[in-house]
Amino acid sequence: MKSVNYLLKYTWIIFLSLLCTKPPILINSENNPVESHKDIVIKVKFSPDGKLLASGGNDSDILMWNGVNGKFLRILHGEYDKIFDIVFMESKNEIITANYQGTLLTWDELKGFKSKEQLGNSFISDIEFNFAGGFFIASIWETSLNVLKIDGHELIHKCKSSDFKIRAIKYSEQTKSIYAGTSSGNLLRWSLDQCSEGENYNQNIHNDAVTSLDVNDELNLLVTSSVDGRVKLFNLSTLKEIGVVKDHKSPVNSVKIIPQFLKVISGAKDGKVIVYDLKTKEKITLTAHIDSINSLDVSPNGELIATGSSDKTVKLWSLKKILNSSK
């Protein structure tokens, strides 16, 4: 009888220890409330060297994290509106954010907010920087798509379009083109040097709004995500559809290509992440958050994935461990 009681007690201890152990694929534990956002997280972004991770959202603050182990570093307190996008400036120790009031904010990575510049009267839905070319692209909701110089922000091109309800933009150096996804589910493309003449491609590709897109020149690949719950893959040059991921059960808010591992990763409103293999078409589903995943990013070496959620947390995951956990 004693041996039976001992066995039951030992089994119960093991069970409790498993419950208290964080998933091995999660690098940082759930955020301490003192070190978390006060409202939903809209954007997460790795620095170009992968050493830092920044997150921003409805509370107007930027939280800085160690990009390797997920350790919280500091809060950069904001004074303005919701942060929709984040860009690390190369070699300047500065961060640029776009917000709901149509302004670009400049931050010092250590000291915080520095300055602001008004770009439009509506919110900036997305910004895309091309440091090699010395320009960036800003989408002003329902107003314009502008190409500006990084130094001085002088206007280079004002792109013409019949649809400025643009949710996401990307630039391809290979095709010298700007790609955009709209709230009506359309994919648009402009030639950079001729964007003032209008888009040269405008097709409906989703049954609902396009929420995110990504491009990779080496793979000649463009991917899109949508409120319709699907992720679609296209040949970057021809824009011919070459694949679709239908496994999400809710709107998909963010999608990224991981070229080093030939994967596509997407995050959805139900808190789930799907890792899709471009070769085998196999998929791994991970429950990452208890609320909507609004943004995800991939470290420069492709080994780490950051997720930001409406549950106010930022999490860092090991892609290799995710892949190994499915074997």
C-alpha cells in the first residue's frame, strides 16, 4: 500500500512539474506585468544585426528586448498615438515608427523619443525602407503612396493609384517594383521609376482584406496573408499563384518568408502560428498566444521568431525547436 501511495505521489509531482515548465520552443517566458505593454501589441521588429527586438502598439511606448534571449531591456515612453510600424535605422542607433496620426517619430535606442514629422492627415498604414537605394516608401491611408529620400525626406515619387486603402507594402530590388495589398483583397504593383503613371498590375487575390505581404528576391517569391484566413504564394516576377495555405481557422494578420530554412510562417487572430515548408508542403501548427497575433518577425539568421499579440505580450521562439518538436 505504501508503495502505491508513493507511486501516486511521485506521479503527481512529475505532472505538476510539467505544468510549471515553459514549452522548450519558447525562449523567453511570458512577460512579467512590469515588463509588458499596457495595451495590445501591433508590431514587433528585429534590428538588422538581430541583437535587439523592438515592440510597439496601442500604448504608444516602445519596449526593447534582447533579440537573442528575449530578456527585457527598457521602455522608451511615447507621447503620441498608436504605433503601427517600426524600422531600425542602419548605423544610427535610431528607430523610426509610424503612427495613427500620420506622423513619423524618431527615437534614440537608449534615450527614447527625439522628434516627429507629419507625413499626412491620415494614419501611416505601412513603411518600407530601402537603405541601399537611399529611399523609403510610405503608405498614407486613403491618401497616397509616396517614395521619399531617407536623408531629408524629400519627395521622389508620388505614386498614382485608384485604390489607396493599402494595408501593406514591400519593395523588390530584383524587379525594381513596389507591391501592395489592399483592404479590398487586391494585389497592386508599381514600377518604382514609373509609379507616378499608375500601377501596372491590379488584381483581386483574396476574398477579404490583405493584411500582410513579404517578398524574397533569391526565392523569386511573394507571399500574402488575409482576413479570409488564407496565405497565398506567388511567383514574384510573373505574379502567378503557385500555392495556398488554407489551414488557418481565423483571419491571418502577419506572414514572413524564412529563406534560410525554406519556410513561410504566419500568425492569426486565434493566437496560432503555422510554419509551412516550401518543399514538402508540410505544416506545423503552434498555439503561441491566448489572443490575436498581430505581428511576427524573423531574426536575420532565420533561427528566431518574435510574436506580438493582443494579449499584450511579446514572445520569442526557436524555429529549430519548433521543427524538432513535430518529429
